[in-house]
Amino acid sequence: MSPELAAFAQFAIACPVRAGATLALYVLSVDGYALEKSLPASAPAPALPKALLVLPDGRRVGTLPLLYPFDPPVSLDVTFTNWASNIPRTVELAVEDPGVGGNRRLPSLEWNDERRTYTAP
């Protein structure tokens, strides 16, 4: 867990991503819903770290542009596609936004074999 996530350890979530029965990676994030409910009504919203993509061995291989699944007031939809060798080669990202900007797609993250990380194209 990154130092940024460790500061919110009681609200940390680990979402497993599987290829069938094989664990491919985790999405590590802060549960924005639970954190928001724990704050007094007048409390300012804390700056929260972005969600991380982490292999089962603990190696960080990418960062999502927001918290997952909820980064108040928006939600981030993440879809793992283009699987090869039990690793999703593409991470598709979409934001559900109740605000004026509305829903939108974000640039996908692509697996980089040389770096062994996800990068934006």
C-alpha cells in the first residue's frame, strides 16, 4: 500500500481482478462512500489518493485517474479487456458524472511489456 493510501487504511479497499480462477491484479483504493459517511456534515472533504493497480506480488503497475469506484461526486467505471497471459492488456475508463459535464470516457491505459506497467497512450 502506498503511503497516500496508508493514511486512509481504515477505508482502504482491495478489489481483485481475475482471469477465470487466476488472480491477475488488484485495484487498491479508498472507499469514498464510507469515508464520506464518516465525516461530520461541516467537515471539508480531504484530498484523497488515486486508485492503484497492483499485481498479486504487491508490485504497483499503474494508477487510475480517480478513486475507484466512487470519487465524490463522480463514479469511475473500470473495464479490463484484451486479456493475454492472464493479464488485461487494456484498462477502459468511464466517468459517471451527475454534474454539468456529464458522463464521459477517459483515455484507456495500455499494458507496456517493456516497462511492465499500464500507461496512457
